[in-house]
Amino acid sequence: MSDYVNEVMDRVKSRDSDQPEFHQAVAEVAESVALVYDKHPEYRSAMIFERIIEPERVIMFRVPWMDDQGEIHINRGFRIEMNSAIGPYKGGLRFHPSVNLGILKFLAFEQVFKNSLTSLPMGGGKGGSDFDPKGKSDNEVMRFCQSFMSELFRHIGPNTDVPAGDIGVGGREIGYMFGQYKKLRNEFTGVLTGKGLKWGGSLIRPEATGYGSVYMAAEMLASRNETFDAKVCLVSGSGNVAQYTVEKLLQLGAKIVTLSDSSGFIYDEEGLTPEKLDFVMELKNVRRGRIKEYVEKFKNAEYTPVDPALDYNPLWDIKADCAFPSATQNEINEKDAQNLLKNGVYVVSEGANMPTTLDGVNHFLEAGILYAPGKAANAGGVAVSGLEMTQNSMRMPWTREEVDHRLSLIMKNIHKTCVETAERFGTPGNYVNGANIGGFLKVADAMMDQGLV
Ligand code: NDP
């Protein structure tokens, strides 16, 4: 680690000692920014990175709601408005019991660079709650969403801050929150993305993150004159990102053999098919069941429950060519990364945010595999959210083909930025530096232009 990185990390850790995920995200980007500072001391004197790591604003609030039995619950709501140098704050809302300030700060921080990479005018933000939608009735979820929005509406707006979905927040939750916002403000605007198609949503938004992650991997493979044809792929998660990753991989001729949820994973040696994916979508999006049910329906597949005694995840210990972590942060630790490499995986595209620990990332970089970090690989989701905002402003929807075409162009462009930037800063093939620096430069220049604010 350079002196500069040590200095930054000391400051971050002493200020917010209880935010390990935020430290991890900052440490990774700081290594890349140190390369920029060597060439551009003007950013250092303006303390650009030191300003980026401090949120412009943090909003934290009480979210009281009543369950179906009449009992009262009090959750905590957050919105981190991280950086607005290149556009309104933009980033998802996460509803999961693990949510806290440090996790949302790491996500908001990553979002700043990701949004910049899309080349669309979007700043970075993130928010959510420690509310757990699992096992709640639709009415309970609705009452929670209404209570959450009854405070959040004061802080957001189509030109200020435009939230979207993330873990635990899909079309249902966006619908309830949009309804409450509209009632409180008495206006119909594009204040949230991921909306339903009949009320301002964009075609391809549900698919965008998964499709984008596969487009990114396809670009990486193309750089070695390869395609997905017959490639064996590991996918984790079984939510929005995982489902559409599988859909696009199937279209491109790959063989997908795993899916997971927080209880365990399935291994289907014969590979998923469109029919099996339909079953998973119904299971997860309608019945809200567990992935274990996959093996009850498809008898040749195996289910492995999570074993907390293990210091690795057996999902990542299967022979394959490509891996698409699409569940959550730090789901690939150092040992998992070693197992992936040992089993022949040479393409990793991160659908999830920061799914690999720093040690794991270092193994991928040392091995010289095609490794796309989350802020590049999963930027397709927010990119199509940006396109949803454009369509809302024009009050004119685009066709499926138009949006998908724009998404694939944006992913190609992100790939190109990563490759060219990594090379320009002396680390060819290092998509981590490419993404971090590519995202940083645009935000840094905007901050320089706008003065000390
Ligand atoms: P969903 O809520 O739709 O699905 C999340 C999936 O990950 C579920 O299968 C869930 O299992 C699993 N999961 C969640 N937390 C854990 C955990 N702690 N341990 C193991 N498994 C877990 O979320 P998304 O698919 O939208 O998000 C997945 C990832 O992609 C996240 O990292 C998110 O930040 C990232 N992402 C999402 C974007 C989007 O557009 N939705 C955009 C960019 C990034 P279970 O049901 O058991 O909890």
C-alpha cells in the first residue's frame, strides 16, 4: 500500500471505525486513485478523493409501521446522498435486516463511480432500511413502504435524488413507494426508477443489471476472440440480477449449473433451461419461496444447504469457465477465489456489489483472468434507470429493442473505458483500475469546475 493510501485509510477508519464494508470499498478505489494523483497532483491539492469519501448528506429516520396482528414495529430508514457533481443523486434502496449506515455508505460510494462510468448525468446515492420483507404479507409491505416514503419524500425529487430498487426492493415495493410519493406531492414525476410499465417504467429495466453483466463478460471474452458457446457458468443468488443473468446466458449458448439463496445452493449438472428458469422466476417472484424447491421439481439437481462451519462456499468449488456472483457483498472470500481459479474459472463478472473481498480480488488480478468489478459489470441497471429518467422527461417510451440496444452500447463503452484507462495508467488488463479511474476522472473534473462546495 502506498503512503497516500495508508494516510486515507487511517483517517477513514478513525472517523468511522464501525464501517468495515465502507473501509473495504474506499481502500480498493484509493489504490487506483493513487495512480492518478501521481500524474495529476492538482486533484490531490484540491483534496478531491477526500471530499468524495465524505457523503454530501446523510438522512436517517424512524419508520414505524403496524403488522397484520396490530403490533407496532420500528425500523430505521436511510438515504445517503453521496455525490452530485455530475447529476442528481441516483442509486437503489435496499430492504434487508443487515442494512446499516456502513453498508449503505459503501454502496453509495461505489455508485458514484459506477454512474459516472455509464456516461449518463447521474450522481451517486443509496438508501434503504433494516426492514426484512421476507415472510411479510403484501399489506404489511405496503404499510412499511408508505411509512418509509412519508419521510423520504421530503428529500428526493426528479431533479434532486432518484432512488431505485436493490436487494428486497422490486416492482412491488417501488409501486407502493411511488403511490405514496404521488399522494403526498400531488404530482406524477419520474422520482423513482424501476416503475411498472403502465405507469412510467422502462422496458428492459428489470433485465438490465443481469443482461449488462453478461454483455460485459461477452466483451471480455471477445477481447480473446471467444464467445459463450458451451461455456459452463456459475451464478449465485436467485433474485432479479441472477434471473436475468441466466436468461441472457441461455440466449448466448452458455450452460448454467448453479443458483442460490441465503439458505443454500442448487447444482444442476444438466444445466438450466428456459423452462427451469420460468420455474425459478415463479418460485421467487410470485410464490416468494426458497431455492431448495428447485430440486423437488427437477430431481437430477442437488441442493446443498449453507454450512456456517465452512470457511468457503462450495458453490464456488465447482469446475467451470465463468462465474457471475449476483447475490450480495463479500460472497467470494480468499479461499473461494482460489477455488474458482483452481477449477478453471477465467471470467468473473460481478452482478452483485463488491461480492469479492480485497484478498479475493488480488488473487484474480494476480492470475490475470478476465475480472470485471461490480461497478463496471453491474452498471447496466443504473444505466437503464438513467434511460427511464430520459423517457419520463420526454414523456415518451422507447421500444424494447431501442433500450436493449442502448444498454449494450453503454456496456461496450464501459468495457472500452476500463481497458483503455487501465492501459493509460500503466496496468493493462486491470479492469479494477480501469473502472475506478475511469469513473473517478469525470467526477473529479466536475468537482474542480464547480469549486469548493
Ligand atoms: P434480490 O433481492 O432480487 O435478490 C437477492 C438474492 O441474493 C436473493 O437470492 C437472496 O437470497 C440473495 N442474498 C441476499 N442477501 C444475501 C446474503 N446475505 N447471503 C446470501 N444470499 C443473499 O436483489 P438483486 O438481485 O436486485 O441484487 C443482488 C445484488 O446485485 C446486490 O448486491 C445488489 O446490490 C446488486 N445490484 C442490483 C441491481 C439491480 O438493478 N437490482 C443493480 C446493481 C447491483 P434470499 O432471498 O435468501 O435473501
